[in-house]
Amino acid sequence: MQILGIDIGGSGIKGALVDLDNGRLTTERLRIETPPSFHIDEVSHTVAELVRAFDYNGPVGVGFPAAVAAGEVLTPPTAHHVAGWVDQSVNERFSDATGCPVRVLNDADAAGLAEIRFGAGKDVAGVVITITLGTGVGAGLFMDGQLVPNLEIGKIFLSSHDEVVEQYMAGRVKKEQGLRWYEYGERLNEFCLHVEHVFSPQLIIIGGGISSKHEKFLPVSSLKRTRIVPAKLRNEAGIIGAAAWAAGKAAE
């Protein structure tokens, strides 16, 4: 089964067809610039443009940078704090714009779902948490392979540092603050120890662009019970997970 997956980011909206028998892209990724206004009508139009570029008319999965429940946006988009999204049914808005059945989920949930189905979390029982390190800190929570959506773990307040997690150890923070790799690793480890204490996961998967350098900071980890590993799918995870989400709906 080939399904179109789309990942809506702050600077680009990317898509590709995905073979859900093996979790691999069957086309090159296409990318269209994200409308600077991030207005709901303009983003809907861009999603439709991307769908047309693939000459595609089946189910579409979309990863979106906000908390989403039953296709409705619950929080302002992370990358663009603009009005007009909260309480909107993006399932309906994107479906109307594209003429295809569209199913939307949080972008970090999409990346996590890809890792659970096809990547580092495949066939792992129990609690698995995926952490995406980028401009912010996204996360996915899974129990026996089933998604528990909208784990806004980047918004957790760290009382010891008087700031939220994504202001302390998001991927961008290393560059902005000139941290050495071991210093960044210590910050991530501190956070993961907190995650281990609260959730008792069997596995933590670290994703995001910075995970390509995992050998420079993951060895700092001192988790007591939880395995911690780098993501396998990296930049393709959001598209693959979105496609898997759409396929789940199509199969119902």
C-alpha cells in the first residue's frame, strides 16, 4: 500500500509517497516553502498544491506542529504563533482543499509513529517515548505500539533551571549557547532521567536533526533502567508516520 505523507514545518511543507509494507519512500521528497503568514487558507492551498504535484487522489496523512485531537487543532502552531488555527478541524479543511480524505496528527507523534512501526522502536513492548530535538522538543508516547497522542513534553517546567525543557535542551540550544557536546549531553541526560522517573519507559528514542551526531552526546547518558537509542528514520520519519496514520484510518 502506497500512501501520501506530508510533514508541515516552519519553513517547508514536504511530502512523498510511502510504501507501508516496509516504511520506505517510493518517490523523491517534494518540498514547497511554507507560506510566511501561516494563515490556514494559505497552508491549505499549499498542501493541495503538494498533493496535485504527485497526481494523487487517495488517503493523505499530515503531520502538523500543534496538539491535534480527532483532527481538531488544540494549541497554537509551534513555529508560527498566529491566530485562526485553534478549534479548527484541519482534517476537514485539508480534505476540502485537496479533494482527498486527509487525517492530521501532531508532527512529533508522526515521527514517533514511524520509529515504532519501522524504526528503532519496532516490536518493543511496553512504554516507549520518542523525543525529537529541534527548534523545540517534541515527543511521542507509545504503549505496546499504540500512540497516546499529544505528549507536550517540551513544555514541562524545570524548576531547577527556572525554564521549560525546550528552552534548556532543544537541539537549537546547543548552537545558540555554544555548548560543547558533553555539556549538551549532560542537559539531555538530566531531562531523560526525569522522563525515566515519571514514565518508567522501556525505551527512549532520540530523534531530530541533531541525532545524526548521537555518538557525541548519548554516551553521557546515565539512565538506570531505560535503554536510550538514536532514531533510525530521521528526516523521513514525519512523512512516513503521517502516511501510516492515514493508512490506519483507511483500513477502519
